[in-house]
Amino acid sequence: TTQPEPAFCGLTSLVMVLNALAVDPRRNWKGPWRWYDERFLNCCVELDEVEQSGITFATFVCLARCQGLSVDGKYGSDSTLEDFRNAVRIACVVDEHEHEHEHESSLSF
């Protein structure tokens, strides 16, 4: 996707994630294609407002949740590199039971 407005960098980042994860936008983008577009992200803030000032991290999280993603938003200043690496490991686990097991084992070390 290309970024249609300079202030849409947050929206475009989320659109790229949604499309990469193959989240169904529940409507067609163009023709038969069902891909996200920045105009589909209109649940937490008006697009006119985003065009003027962009979005905050809290709004990014809200928009992601509106699209059905499970989000645990963390600011970099409130976490460590190891916290980030653990979050990536957990997010990459497909089976929820594996997730619980991995979480338990990471706590025991």
C-alpha cells in the first residue's frame, strides 16, 4: 500500500499489518479484492482529523482492536529489550496451549 497523506503514517502502518496478517476487512477494496485501505479505519477517530494531526499510539491501539486484533500496547519507554523479545516469541506461537507452556517456562528461569 502507498501512503495517501503525509499524516497517515500510523494508519498506513496498521493497514500493512492487517493486510500482512490477512485480516478480512469484511468489504471489498477494489473490484473483488478484500484488502484494507486507510479509509476503512474510521472507528476511533475521524479521517479528517487524522489528515490534520496524525494519530497517537493510543488511537493506533484502538483502531487495531476495532479491526479484531488482540493488542497489548506497550510504550518502548515502559519495557526492556527482553520484554520486547518475549512478546515477539509469544505472538509467534500458534497454539494457545504452547503459549501457556512457553510463558510458564520463561517464568521459571
